[in-house]
Amino acid sequence: MPVSSPRVLIIGAGHMGLLHAKKIMEIENKGLVELVGIADVDDDRCKEIFPEHPSRREKNYEILLNQVDAAVVAVPTVEHFTTVKNCLDAGLHVLVEKPISLTAEEGDALLSLANRNQRVLQVGHVEWFNPTLLSAMGKINEPHFIETNRLGPFSKRGSDIDVVRDLMIHDIDIVQRLFGEEPASIDSTGVSFVTDKVDIAKATMYFSNDRVAHLNASRVSEVQERNIRIFQGTEYFFLDLLKKEFFISEVKVANREKENEVRSIKQKIDASDALLNEVKVFVESVTLGRTLVNSAEAGVGALRTASRIVEGISS
């Protein structure tokens, strides 16, 4: 169901909720969207967005559901299912932060509900809008080996779930889209360190046609790192998603007198804001009445694989 200039509610005034609100306010002046309000049990957090407009702040988000067309859900993961379901039941389009829910079964239920109600359900896998990845997509066509690293220092934000669903799920989503399928089998290992959940995880994912992906994630690293290495044919792509750098290396096959040579060329990246890109696509999706990017299907697929990885670690 298309909606012109959708009215949007932010549910959750934590780190991501406030960021989403600020991005929506950036495009609000263009008349494409209206930020009606922000809801959180902590009114002091909401004041960061609407310090002088208490009528646009609410502790109970359900009070505002009949005043908006769409919602951005940025509450803790354990609350995703109930919150998104309430929004969809109220007839709203929804952008929910990753993961779509706590379990794939919950995600499937939300997907079915969105389809029945003909509503947009977009999942916040924001890396898909990273300008580094966007710049590389037109050059990646037949990858056969992928390696990802996503490391960072410990933060309480996201610690309500394991590191696989907190961080690694971004790379699971990217790998599955590049390979066009979920893995046939998975080997995984991991440990708890700061929390009672897995804080460091490694997974090897095996796909059809002998394609393989190695994923590494940690939320107890002294350095922050987000990079992807992709091999296809005689080409090797290095994407630094944090520094926004993209290199292509190619093997030049030499004759008998010389050794093979590897030449690396830094690629140009069009600078853009990944989260702003994501929010714009959501608003456009609501305006058109159909999900354009980061569909619930992809979100459920990534969560299903993440659950398999965690189960492998537990066993």
C-alpha cells in the first residue's frame, strides 16, 4: 500500500534509535517524510530529539501507532518480535534493526504477517548500504572464496545477544547475497569471555560448487576492524568497510622466464552515509508500497544461518 510523505515513529531511543531519528530529520525538510515522534521508557533519551516538544515524546509507543504510517524499531532484540508484530497489526510499514528477531521462527512469522498485510518489512543490515560495498558490487560476479573480519572492543550495546547475531550477522547477510544461497554445511567455534553468551566466534560456511566463506567476529578486541576479502578467478578484492577503502588485485600470468605478478589498484569510492542511504530506501519503499532492499526474507535467511552457527558452537 503506497504512502505519500509517510509519517514515521521511532520506537527505541537507544544509540541506533537516535541515529535513525537524526537521519530522518535530515530528509524531513525535503517533504519526503515526517518524523511524528519517538517512544522510549526513558524520556531523557527522547529529549535529545525533541527537547521542547513533549507531545512528540511518549513512553508507550502503542499510543502513537494510530498517528503514523511507518515505524523504525530499534529496541533490544528480545523485544523485536512483539514490537514489530504490534506495528504490523496496526497497519504500519516497519524498518527493524538487525537481527529481525531473536529466532528464525519469529522472523518467519513476521514475514508472513507483513505479506498478508501488504506492508514493507525492511531489516537494518546497514552494511549493504556501505559505499565501499556499493562500489564493489558491480565488479563482483562469480566469487568462490570470501573471508570476513568484524572485530571491536566490548560494548554493552548488543550484549543481550551473542556476537554472531550482534556482529557476524552483517557478514552472513553479505556472503549469502553474494553467493545467492544459504550454506549447505557449517563448521563453527567460539567462546564466552565478557558475557554468558558467545563473544568470539569463527565460522566456515560451505556452499555449492565448492565455494567457501570464512567469518571471524569478536566484540572483545583491542582494535576495531571490518573488512572483506573476495576472490574470483584471477581477481582479489579487499574491502575495508570501516576506512571505506577498496582495492582490486589481479594476477598477471608471466612467461617461463618470469614469475606471476600481482598488481593492486585502489578503487574510487563515492562517499555517502550508509545509514542515511538505508533510511532513504525505507522511505522510498513505503512511498512505493514495496520493499526495495534488505527484505525480511534476506533478514530471516541471515538469522537462520546465524542460529546454525551458534548451535554448532554449543554442540
